[in-house]
Amino acid sequence: MDVYALVGSSGTGKSHRARMVAYGNNIDYIIDDGLLIKGSKVIGGKSAKQEDNKIKAVKRAIFIEEEHAREIKSIIHSSDVPSILILGTSDKMIYRIIEALDLVDPTEIIRIEDIASPEEMEMAKQQRQKEGKHVIPVPNVEVKPNFSGYLMESLELLFSNKNDEITAEKTIVRPKFSYYGKLLIADRVMTDLVEYTLEQDLRVDRIKKIKVNQNEAGTEISIRLILEYGLMLHEVAHELQLNIKKLLEDSTGVTVLRVDIKVEGLVV
């Protein structure tokens, strides 16, 4: 296995450029902040950006927990990984990760200063310090299930080599330990949003009850209502489920796990 390292101080744009570095060096796998990534998929680990504070985040990133390290080692061994890129804030951090995961010493250590200009690094630092933004080098859909309630954005990066070009999607999150932390949305607010969505639909005659259940995994909605007579009930209920899910996720950043709709009557 060939091991590569990308080193740069915190907030200088390592994760932002990780996919570009991997692509340019034909590297198949990336280790970043506790996650094992293949291409655009998270295949193992837990992100340090999910931790409550910076100390826990650092421990997660360097695989202090034996169970965490064991999971990643097992995946690497069973997948017969040909090459891997490790992201770290220092050489010391890189070697801590290598030791924890029983990897070989790096073939090459790439410095962030070699692939980013001083202006680009300063801009990245400003975003980290002033806005609390952190990048995860995979698409939004890959991380959203584990980041319910976080402010998230998608970012696309186009890069190329001599032969072709690809677009890599990344996710920007604001972890709990940053100033812009986790959002807590009151159940009453969620209920009001659901009620508003249903009231705009002329097929809904009356709303009998809306129940909201929020937990760390996401949000579950239960609705009892009366519909107009003469509708395809299954199709209408499915459309309402999709509309409610989209509004809540777009408006609040939560992950909607399910929307249960019970039609209790029809009005002619």
C-alpha cells in the first residue's frame, strides 16, 4: 500500500483540496477527521466534526478509541487498499494516525503551501474563524443522516488533469464546537411548518393532529387529517409526505426520518 499525507494547519483548506490531491495522484482512499472515504462515499468511521468539543474532536481524528481504529483497520485490510491519503495538521498527527491504524510510513508528504496560495489559505482561515465552516470532502447526501440539525451547504469543485476533468461535491458544516453550533428547533416551530404546508394544499379539508418527535438521529412526524372526497389517497398522501420532508429539511437543516400520515375521513 502507498500512503500519502496532506499536511497543513487547521483551517487552511486541506479537506477542500483533498479530492483534488487524491485524483491527481491516483489515490483511491482518504482518511480525514476520523472518516474513511472512497471516492465520494464514506465507507467507515465517524467524523470528528460530530463531537461536542475540540478535545473529543482531536481524539476522534487520530483514532484514540480502539473500537474506532479497529473498524477502519478492518475495512482497509478487507478492501485491499492500494493507496490512501491521510489529512493532518502536522507530521506528528500523520504519524499518530499511521500508528493507530498500523499503516506504513508515507511515500510522500504534501504540504498545503505547495498546492494553495497564501491568499487562498487566508480566505479559508477567515471562513473557519469567523463563520465556523468546516469541509467534509464528500457530497451532502453522504453526511446528512449523521448531521441532523447542523447548518449544511453543498460546494462543487471542478478540477482536471491532462486527460479529463471531474466535478467533486463537498459538504460544508458548522460543528457543535464551533461558534455556529447545532440548531435546536422547537417542536412548536416544526408543527407550525407542517401545518402551514398542509393548509396550502386544497386537497386537505382539516388537520386533526400533528405530532413531532425529535432525537439525535433526526425528526419523525405523525399527522392525522381529513381529505377531500374523490382523490387517489395513496398518491395524495405520498405527495404530502414529500412536500413536508422537503420544507422541513430545507428550512431547518434537520433530517426527516419519516412522515406518517393517517387519513381519518373524507369530506364530500
